[in-house]
Amino acid sequence: MLIAVILFSGFFATNIAIQGKAVYDHLFYPGSAALIFITVHIFLRRLVPRADLIIFPTAAALTSLGLVMIYRLQPNLAFEQLMWLCIGSALMLLVIIFIRKYEVLASYKYSLGLIALLLLASTMLFGKEINGAKLWLKIGPLSFQPSEISKILLVIFLAAFFAEKRELLSIPTHRLMGLPVPELKYFIPLLVMWGLSVLLMIFQKDLGSSLLFFGIFICMVYASTSRKSYVFVGLALFLVGAYLCYLGFSHVQIRVISWLNPFNPATIEKESYQIAQSLFAFSSGKIAGSGLGMGYPLLIPAVSTDFIFSAVGEELGLVGSVFVVILYLIFVSRGMKIGISARDDFGKCLAAGLTSIIALQSFIIMGGVTRLIPLTGITLPFMSYGGSSLVANFILTGLLLVISHRSLSMNPSSIREGAGRWTVR
């Protein structure tokens, strides 16, 4: 019901504001989206009846609000986003059908990890630079971001690795700067991920992906070992790498300078124009917003992708912005609950890693457009325009649903006996 309200009221309000009347021809968009969500819900109740009942409706609500905002900002992109929604929903159902026993993914961890690295390397070598960042591969008329799929593959690899090495990583045998740490050789993955994040920062010219990948890794380390020392060491390494990149590369310096002083007369019409316009949008939105179709969010470049949260802040105000934040908090809390409820270490680590993708990505972009942290060029999950992002997020949601269903369908006696047999009812 909430999703239907968001879809139909949003489209009606936008049409009335822009055209002065309700245009019933455009009911195609909210009607089609509602039909997709209802169909997926029916299949989910059939395929994974024991799965979490909240996480998919939350994702659907965020996607619905994103579709409304995209239609308001760039109506010509709404149909494309609707098609990507259809594709993403279909792939989510295929994931649920063919990966019912998610444990098999751990057997292919090295292959999946290698594919993820190759996808990331492909953008460094063949990527197309858009808005200063090399994140895209272009094949004919199609463009996509390999990093959206690679982050899911890397999480699967890391979840399998940490599940296998959990006890070894949790037992400290040495001390580093006063902190208890295990054998040095177990820090190799940490150093590899640090190096990968620095390379992303250098070659892709993208602070967001760099912070996202390393942040996911740190979250999974802590989830699997519960050792704060890994977090402190990891954060220290990232800060050192970020500072060295700041000293050596101009594009990093520009992002930081724009963050520190977005209203500098020397940069406000160039480098800091986006963040300055974003702050103006939030300021003009106040508590209740100017109303859908009544603001000026199109003054912000890339508003339908990187800055869609700024458009929400201007036209739906603080109320709408808080509503979006609450939806993300609900999604993250349910994802973490799925991880806690999982009966095996791989499932726990996998759910924690997948959830951290949504948590960190939403924090990084919302923090960037509100000037809490330096601005980055990643999309807001489920809401921003973009096929690669939307498809990847629905695949991620499908994996969480599979883990949730399996954790409630396992035979507890098999767990106690260590027989390793699973029974799905």
C-alpha cells in the first residue's frame, strides 16, 4: 500500500505541478512499477516463503521514490529506469531460483574474486571518463559500470575467505603499535585491499569507489573477527593512502578543497559548483520542501544520478529526506539481522558484506551531497538513475533473501550434529 501511494501520488503531484493538470496517460509508469512489485512479491512468497518480509518492500519503496524523482527531473529517462527495474527484478528472481543453496558460492571464491578484479582492471585500462572519473565501459550504444557487479563478487570472495580463516584471524599472536594482531601473513588480504583502493583512487579518479571497497572490507573483517584492532589498522592505512594521493594528484586536491570551502568565489562557478548548488537546494527545501515539480533541482549537474538526494531535499524537504534515511536504516537493520540469524559463518559474513554495500554507499553519497564528507561520484542505491546500479542492488537483495530463507529452513539437529546436511521445507 505504501509503495502504491508513493508511486501514484508522486506521479500525479508531478504532473499537476508541471502541466497544471493530472495527465492520465502517464499512469503507465506507476502502474507498470506497481505491477512489477506485486508480481515479484507473489513469486517471493512462493520461492522463499520464510525469507525476511520487510527487506524487499523497503527496496521497492526506495526504488519507487527514485522513479518518481527521475520522472520529475528527466522524464525521458523514466522509461529506461522502468526497463532496468524489470531486468533487475527478473535477475533477482533468477538468483533466488538457481542459488537456493548459497553455500555453493564459497566453492568458487577464487574464481569470483579474479573476475571481480578483472572487471575493475578493465575500467582502468579501457574505461570511458565521465565527469572526471573512469568508471564506465562502453560497448556499442550500451554503457555500464563493472564496479557495481565486482563489489558483489568481491564480497562473496571475502565472505568465503573470512569464514575459512575466521579462527586464525581472531587469535592474536603478536603486537603492532600496542595492538594485539595475528600472524603477519594474515594481513596480506588487508594490504591487497588497501593497494586496490589506492589504485582505484589514482586510475579511476574516484574517491567514492575507493572508500566504498575498502570500507566494505573493514566491515567484513570486523563482522568475522570482532577485533577492533583490524579496524584501527585499516583506517590508518586508508588515511595514509588518501593523504599520499592528495599530495600527488590534482583531482583529489580539487575534491578536498571544494569540500572545505564550496563557496569560494574562485571555485564556486567551476569545481565547487555542484556541491554549492546542492547546499542551496537543501536550504531552500526547509522542513516540508517546495513540492514536487516546484523547485529548481535541475540547476544541479548530474542531479538524477549523483545528486538525486539533493532533489529530494529541495522538493520534499527535511521530512522527505528523513523518510529516505529511515528507509535505508530499515534495509540495513534487516540485512544485519539476516546476518545474525544465519546458521553458518559464510552466510553471516556474506549478509554482513552485502548489507555494508548499501549502508556505506548510501552514507557516502548522502554525506557527500550534504558536505558531511568530500563529494564522491557514486550513486544512491535503488534511487539514482542507472541500470548497472539498480540491477546490482536487486541481485544483492535476492542474495539476502536467499540467506534469510535458508537460515530459517535449516534442520537444527543437523547443525548440532555437525553433519553438514541441510533440509529445505
